[in-house]
Amino acid sequence: MEMIATTMAGLEPVLQAELEAMGAGEVTPLKRAVSFTGDKTLQYKANYTLRTALRVLQPLLRFEARNEKALYQGMRQIDWRQLLDVNGSLAIDPVVTGEVFKHSHYAAQLAKDAIVDQFREHSGKRPDVNLVAPHLRVHLRIHQENVIVSLDSSGDSLHRRAYRRDTVTAPLNEVLAAGMIALSGWNPNAGPFADPMCGSGTLPIEAALLASNRPVQQLRERFGFERWPDFDAKLWKAVKKEADGAERPIPHPILASDIDPRARNATSINAMSAGLETVLRIQKLPFEQVIPPEPPGTLIINPPYDERMPLEDAIVFYKNIGDQLKQRWKGWNAWVISGHKEALKHVGLKAGQKISLLNGAIECGFHQFEVY
């Protein structure tokens, strides 16, 4: 069957690599998504183990709609009674672009009306709408007059790993963190990992999950596909058992430190929630006092951008980052993500790679510096 895994802008190549390594067929990168083919086993495994996917969608129908009536009629081509019990609940997640349909909420309302009207005509009853925990989550994508209707097998966004119990200002999205680690090329067998501005610990926790080969959704209670009529509980149990059984020891240190005591505490709480409290080396230290392990290793930091976390002098702050890298982190592969592109120029090191990413709505540069 055809599936589409959605992701964040700039992470399409690493999601493509994940799917290919998983054995997916016909893997094709799209805009903020990757399409692929596979069976139900692969669908379950993709939801449980993909690190850089936000959702795993299963397309049902493609059609053209040049007006409201065509959208309504197109939605009714699907026999929704095969997918949802009349006593169940549904939600419509719309993504609408172009000039034909300009309001995503209205498009979702039309789609919902088409579904519930079909039920009402056959049984006199209709399913409820539940935007938080529906039995069936429907993804509606409209670009110009092109409509794709998909089922959301994830149910809730896959960036929610269920380990975050505490946070500080401007926390990093888990999928973005996993994508940054993949883009850095860090190999857990080749050296340590460090984040000396760790905030609530997302980067080091995602690094530890990768290094241990632990499924990132191991703590999640439910997926969307578990409420589908064709859910195979026996297969799902086998998929989880195989993925959980592939966990391995972490060969090198993973460091997390921050000058802010609240950040240190949040990282400790989240690491404990993830079952990684004995794995991470968590310290309350300023960047200048962190003692790095022997190189080679990989360092990734997400310093303040002078937006949600103000800086007294952003240029001086970023220059100090470069000075510390040159003085204390020789032999390391260092990466810095920032939405303050002017300050990023003052790190004072030549960037070997420059990758554009989005952190929320903020356009960021993700720059790599080799410290010789």
C-alpha cells in the first residue's frame, strides 16, 4: 500500500534514508514529506521507530475539486462506514494552499459534513467530532483543485515521544533534534556526543535513543491505527517485540550541560522519564567550564537567537562560542543552529556545511564547523 510520512522542512533526505534502511519500497522525497510503499508490518514499524517523521499517512483517494460541491461529493466517494463505527468519533486535519479553497477550517467543515451526512442517511445517526482523541483522524490536503484524502495512522504527532515532563523557554522539537543529529553524521560508535547548551535536554536524549537503538515511541500509549477496524493486535505485538529487542549498549559518553539550573533540572527530569538517567552525563556548567572528552566527537548546540531568549549582545555571545570551540573543542565536529543569522557569522570559524532548517516558524541556519 502507499503511505506518506510527513516531516519538517530540510529533513526530507534523512527521513528518506530512514525509510530505505527500514525496507520501504518506492521511496520518493516530496515537500516536507516522503512517499513510500509497504505492508501493514511496515506501517506499524514506521510509526514505532521513525525518528524524523511527524505522521504516517495512508492515502485513500485523490480527486479534483474546483468548488465546494465537488469537494463534498468527492469526500462521499469513500464508504466511511467501512472505516468508522457510527458510535465512534472523527477529526479532520486540513492543509489547504492555493486560490481555489482559501480557508482550511471551512474545507474541513465541508469534509466533515460529507462524512456525517453519509452515516445519517444510512442509519439516522452520525459519529461525533473529537479533535483530541478521535477513533479516526482524517488528513485532508488541498493544493489548488487537487485533493488528497488520507487516514492518519499515527493519531497524534510523532514528535511527542512521551518523555518530556519538564521544559524551559523555547524547547527544541524532538523530530527536529533527531533530524539535526542525523544531518551531523554522528556515528554513536565513532565518538562521544555533547550539547553544552542543552535546555530541556532534547538533543542529548534523542542522541541517547539513537545510540541505544531504542524505539522513540516506546513510551507512547496509543497510535491511530490501533482504533482502525483492521487493526492486527498480534502483528503489532510482534513488531514491538522485535524493535524493543534490538536495543544495544551505548559505547561512548553523551554529555548534557547548561548554565541555567532550571535547564539542568528539566534535562534530569526528562532523562529520568526516558529511562536514560544513568546514561547521560548531566551538569550545571557554563559552556566555558565544560571539559570535553577526548576527540573525535560531535557537538551540537542550539544557543539563544535573541528572540524568545534575549541576549545582552548577540555578536559577542556568538563570538565567544567560536572562541571556546577553538580553545577547548579541538578535533570535534561542531554544529550550531541559530535563527540569528547575523550573529552566526561571528562564530569566527569557516563553516564546512550550511543547511537551512525551520525551528517552529523561525528560519535557521544549521552550520558545521570542524575544529582542527
